[in-house]
Amino acid sequence: MTLPSQDSSAVTKARRRFPSEAPARPAPVHALPRLPYALNALEPVISATTLAVHHGKHHQAYVDKLNELVAGTAFAGLTLEDLIMRTAGTQEHTGIFNNAAQAWNHAFYWRCLKPAGSDAIPEVLGKMIKESFGDLAALKSEFAKAAIEQFGSGWAWLVLDGAKLRVVRTGNANDPLPHHLRPLLALDVWEHAYYLDYQNRRADHVHAVLNKLINWEFAASNLA
Ligand code: MN3
């Protein structure tokens, strides 16, 4: 006879009788982080509808799928960063990599944005931008180019590479961590990030975010 994999009534009774021995259903290791602002806080650049779907459906789905994939495996209990580093470039763990990276990338991305962002840059970061790009306009221009020219789904990043800042782009779920680059800022250019608000006008979305929503304090905090 095949034992039922889910709770049989006998198991349920045993759990009631011996609560201390009952294997509690483990909480998901990876949880959807709360947004650091209200759903409508980024309007009109990013609508509440886009944010609700992007965070509540897309980001949630990556987290849920990751929990499903790692449950009962040697990967259970590892942080997102560990999962990314251990599965990057492997053929056999592509699913775990993709979902762990997307879970990490989105958690990072939400913090890169803030309502009514301005071009006021913390001093240390401002100095590095000057050294690496010349000025903020040049950084924005290079960042926008990477975001707009990324073919298909992906991300644009400002990263710390040794002592220098660089703009890089990655396709699909890929992020800079396995390349030993430290992310300072990320911009999601998957269509789900902007399509409801901008349809095919990715460039308009990119420029609006760069000019109105960037959290430079968060970017600077990632230097440490
Ligand atoms: Mn996304």
C-alpha cells in the first residue's frame, strides 16, 4: 500500500497529542519583502497597477517557485546570495539560479527607487561618479543606453568594479554577483516593469526613472 504523502488523520491526531514532536510545516525560507513605499508612491512614473502586478505577482512568483525548487534539497536554507553563487553557470540548476537571482534582483531593485528622487548625490558616491564618468549626466546617459539597448529581458546596473564604477547590463535573470562586481543600482527592463504604463516605449520609462525615482542614498550605501 502507498502511504499518503499528505497528513493522514492518524498523523494529524499524533501531532495534536505530541505537539512538541510534531514536525511543524516549515515556513517558506524565502519570503517576499515588503515594498519600502506605498503602491502609488512612484506615480506617475510607475503606476500603482504596474507596481502591484510587478511586486505582488512577478516577484512573488519567483519567491514561490524558488521555495518549491529548493524544498527538501541541499539548497534548502541557503541565502539568495549563496544560491546565486552556487548555481550560476550550471546546467542542472538553471531553475534555482533563475528564481533565486530574480528574487534577489527584485528585492534590490525596489530599494533603488524612491518617491520624488532627486539628483542630490552623497559626497563619496558623487566623487566616484566624477572620477569614473565625468559627471552625473554622463553616467545617466551610459546607464540609459545599457537599459535601452539590452535586447529582450534583462537588467541595467551600476556596479563597483574594484575601485571604479561601471555600467553593465545582464540578460534575463543574470546579475553581477557571480562576476564579483558589487551592484550599486539596478533597473529592471523586463517588459513587465513598464509595459502597462509605457507599452513599447522602454526609453521613455528608463529616462523617467533615471530622472525622477533614483535612490542615490541607497546606491551610496552599497559602496560600504
Ligand atoms: Mn521584474
